[in-house]
Amino acid sequence: DTEVTQTPKHLVMGMTNKKSLKCEQHMGHRAMYWYKQKAKKPPELMFVYSYEKLSINESVPSRFSPECPNSSLLNLHLHALQPEDSALYLCASSPGGYSGANVLTFGAGSRLTVL
Amino acid sequence: AQKITQTQPGMFVQEKEAVTLDCTYDTSDPSYGLFWYKQPSSGEMIFLIYQGSYDQQNATEGRYSLNFQKARKSANLVISASQLGDSAMYFCAMKGRYTNAGKSTFGDGTTLTVKP
């Protein structure tokens, strides 16, 4: 069983819809991440929360809105998406801090299709 | 800046044979970590192995070993006794301690196909 749980696994939405992706971890990790991944490409970092504060925003369009309600939960709110936003969205967590040894633990991903 | 280069878009290996996936890196950070992740077609990224820049020994985890050559800035993954379940995309990644705000840098990946 994966230690980072993402829901839903699949999501189909129209361009006018509002939906959310959810991520949960119970490993006591203090850093949580959202990545976007297109087919056959490496994951692209979107956001990083460190100790529940947004520490990195990779110039992501405002139609993506992250939220970290507590140290175990991470949400990604979606609104007015475009078809090119269709991708696999991966959540990850790590112990935190800037050590080079921090392994990323990924969830199984949420596969998003925007019609 | 950090950069990871994986020069093999696709690799084939016969079941039970060993295979080496290449990874070279570039960084100015004196302290960094190197990672390999496996991504099956299901989508989940699975951590395989880690090598620290100051580690004297090459890392090993079961059938996975990391051939770390610091002077050549290479961190190749060796999979011994390949299994059909090893068919997946493999990403090399690095994370510096002092540079790049602690973000991981990924290579473009290598798709490995294990033939029966």
C-alpha cells in the first residue's frame, strides 16, 4: 500500500467546472509537493509546502490553487481549466528541510482529463 | 543550476539479464543526493535507490545498485536479473543541499522493456 494517498484516481471535468484533488500522508513528513506530468515526460514541480507554508510556486496559473489545511493534507483546487491541463497530477511528501537526502514518496496520482 | 541527463530514451533487456541505465549530472552544489525512481504504466513513482555525494560506497538495494563515479559525474543504475515487472520508465533525479531551493531535478527518463 502506498503511504501517500491521492483521490480521486481519475477525474474528468469541463472547462467551467470547479473540482479538487486531495492528498494525504501519515508519515510525519513536513514537506508536501504537487507535480504535473505529461505522458512520457518527467514530472514538473508546481508547488511545495514546507511546514504547512507555501514555499515554492513555480509560476503556476491561478486556475490552480493549492491548500495545505494541516501537515497531513494537501489539496489542489481546480477552476476554469484548459484542455492542455489534462495530465497526471502527482502528490509527494518528504521529511522536510533542505537536506540532499530527502527522498520523495509519491502517491499513485490523479489522472485529470479536461474536456 | 542543476541538470540531469539520461541519454537512453528506450532500452531492451532479456529477462534474467542485467541492464545499466545511464545518468549524468551537473551541479555546483558540494552536497547533493542522487535518486532513481521507477514509474510503471500505472503512474505511481516508486523510489528505488539513493546515493549521497559524500558516500564512499556505491548504494545497493536488493537487485538495484548505483554505480557512482563522482569525478565523471555519473550515477548509473544497474538492475541485476531483470524481471518482467521491471518494465517501466526510470527517472534519475538529484537534489542539492544548498542550491535550487531544495527542489529535485529530474532527467527525461528511460523506458525499459524486459523481454521474456
